[in-house]
Amino acid sequence: MEIFHPAEILSRDEIAAVQTRRLARVVKRAARSPFYKAKLDEMGVDPESITSLDDLTRLPLTTKDDLRASYPFGMLADEHRELVRLHASSGTTGAPTVVYHTKKDLRTWADLMARCMHMAGMRKEDVFQNIAGYGLFTGGLGIHYGAERLGCLTIPAGAGNTARQIKLLRDFNVSAVHIIPSYALYLAGVVAEQGLDPRDLPPRIALIGAEPHSEEARRRIEEMLGLKAYNSYGLSEMNGPGVAFECEHQNGMHLWEDSYIAEILDPQTQEPVAEGEVGELVMTTLTREAMPLLRYRTRDLTRFLPGQCACGRLHRRIDRITGRADDMLIIKGVNIYPMQIEKILLAVPEVAQNYQIVLEREGYIDQIKVRVEIKEEFFIEDMRVLGGIQKRIAGLLRNELLVTPRVELVEAKSLPTSEGKASRVVDLRETKD
């Protein structure tokens, strides 16, 4: 196993020792912020009393609402003169959430991201194209600095402008890209429209993330673009990308436990779930200076994967994100996550890249409709063939969801597309109240 950083090959005992030492330190640092000082005082927790990992459950859970209520400086644990960057959400649904960084925070973040890229097979000799938004969004700059830390020639392409993306990929013989899964599928379609084979594009590695996606989506990306696509996990509150990443075996994402403590809790009870069960990922930062976070509720749903990875790294692995605790749809008393629908649709050979989940209300009853793009060669068939495809998709969805959605087949490229994160759910229920 070739490593980028010695922390990758820590033993379980060494990981526990690092976490214990850093947890004690980070709680003291967090207590310097107005939010955590008040919270710890309220709970009667003396930061000096945190001396073992068993003390973690004595600490408060932190939510996105806490970050919003503390805007702009309530979570800050460092002096303003030590800060060198901030990232923030748009705040379109309320007060923004802000994350601050010191110089050391940025160095640590770049090291973690470079560690992830190296684990996925990237090397100094690679030409890397970053197809992600720059600015207040963490993905662009976080991945950019990681690639430069690894030593790659880095192209800050940014998001959108598909024609330019394709030109850059070909002109500079790009060998690795970072790309949102839905945009990867869209880009492959655009290349095919130009009469080219998307598999002839030069990249051999794609780093994908920023939106939940199914294994079926990943396999389609690999097949259409002729590369290996590695799943990643990150969120702004934990720096951004670089929290967890797949190794060459693509069997779960190694979460860097020397920088984070991860828990998986029941979203309702906040109690730990059984090993291997899906729950809400809760994270504690261990190295952050400017804005440490204790037991942050990510709302992302995943599980710890049992056993040891074949790569030899002992950092625990998390499964792909199946959705968010607050993305759950309740239809006719049944809990449904959009990722369940994607998993079924993209396993159907006749289905193209795009789909849409439409929620409607008839009388007092909520209904779910799935609009599915069908590949051109199948859509031109007669109604009996299309009816068979429609019936088969409805049956597969019923078996997975335990409710029967209405399935509407539409022509390829007829549904709205986006060069950013895909918006899959359209909720029309409120407009009919």
C-alpha cells in the first residue's frame, strides 16, 4: 500500500489515542466560543473533565439551526486577526451558516484532501480539472488546494460551460477530474451529441460527490466515460470535501479518524444505532482551530461498514450517503428517500440519465409520480413496448418503496437539466391547498 501521510496506517489503538488527546484539546478550544461556553456551562460540563472518548456523550449535540442562530461570530473560537478565510451558505432559507479558517486549518484541509486524492490513485504527474463552483462554496477551493498540495497541474475550470469543459479535457489531456455525478452524466450526453465517444475522453479518474447518488449512477458514469469514479464525502461544517473517501477498492469511504470522531445515531432518539445499521452521521472536529464543532448533526444518513478494507487502512469506512434525514418523503404512511428511486431507475437499461419525482395531492391524499426519460431507441417503439417498460418500472418501484407510484415515460432530454446539483423532487402539493 502506497500512502501519502503516515496517519493513514495508524492502528486502532493509535487512532483511539490520537482521538482521546485531540478531543480533550478541542473541547477546551471550543469553550472559547460564545456558543459552546454558554452551552457547556448550561450542561454543567467542565472542559477540563473531558479526558476519554467515553466523555463524548456528555457533550452537546450541535445543529445547523445553532450555527444560524450564532451568525455571524457566535461559534468563533479564535481571534479575528488569526482568520484568513470564511465560507458561507447562501442563507436563502434563513440566516447563512458561516465556517471560518486559520492558516493552519487550511493547511490541514489541503493535506486531508491530498490524502484522499492519493488514495484514489492520483499522483503528482496527473493533470487535474476541477469542475466545481468556486467562491463561498467549499468544494471548489478545498479540492483545488488539495490537488496542488499533491503536486498536480490543476485547472480551475469551475462549474458549467460544458463546451469549454470538453475542450479543456481534450486539449490538456486531463487525467483526473472532480465532477458532480448528475453533471458527469449530462456531460457524457453532450459529448455523444457531438458525434464523439465519451469513452475517448482522456480522464482515467473521476472524483464524484456533492450530491447523494446511487451505486447505479456511479456505474453508469464509469461505463459512459470509460474511467473509475471514486465516491467522496464532505460538508462545509467539517471544512468541506476531504472528510471521507474511497480507496482503489471502492468498498466504502475511509473516514479520517485522526481528524474527526464519527457517531451514527438514531435521528429521532439520538441514541447509537446497532453496528451496521443506517442512522444519522454525527461528527466532531479534532483539528480545527477557528471554529471547532462538537457532535454536529449532519442530517446525512449512512452506516459504518463492518470488517477491514482490503487496502489495509484501519480508519473506519462509511457507506455511501443514502439521503438526508430531512429529505425523507412520507407517502401514504410510507417513508421514501429519493435515492431509493434512483437506484431502481438507473438499473433499468431503457432509462436515460434524467428523471423527476413529482409530489401531488388529490383531495387529501398525497400521490407520487415518477417522470422518466427513456433512451431514444426505445421511445420510438410502439405503445405496447412502451407500456411494457412503464409497467416493469412501476413494478420495480412498488417492490422497493411498498407504494405504487405513477410512472410517466418521456423522451430523452425533455426534462429540465442543471449544470449544478440536480433538483430531482418537485413538490406541487402546496400549490393545490
